[in-house]
Amino acid sequence: MRGHSTVLSCWRKTQVTTGVADRVTPPAFAVAGNALLMGTFSGYYVSEDNGASWRPRNTGLFSLQVGALAVKGESVFAGTRGTGVFFSRLV
């Protein structure tokens, strides 16, 4: 990017240690404060340690197939396959 001083040297695979199967293909990521949010075809997950571990947060979702995430203020919105968009407050 023109005028941008940060240079990406190379990509490295993260080592997911707990909470999510290694072969999960996440279609959605978002950032909220210090937390990483991930939507997958097996649910919604939150990491507060830079992706080393992930906790599921699926209570209230009608479908675990989360294909889109958005954060606005204190709310996170999850687009799910076949059951619509859900929202929750960030905790």
C-alpha cells in the first residue's frame, strides 16, 4: 500500500492448541478489543490469547454455521446459514 510503512515478511500457520479442530476452515474473523472472534461451520469462538486457545460461544444460535461476523460498539453480529443474523453483547 502506498505510504504504508508496515511490511509483512511471511505468513506462519498458527498453532491452535485448544477449543477448535485443526482442520476447521473459518469463513469469518473479527476483532473486538483484545479478543479475536471466529465464525466457522461448527460455531462461533472467542480467543483472548492471540489464538492459542478458543472458547465456543454458541448459546442462542439456531445454526452453528457462522459465515459472517461484524462488531459494532458493544455488540457482535453473526450471520448464520439458513437461520438469519443474530446479535449478542460483547462480554
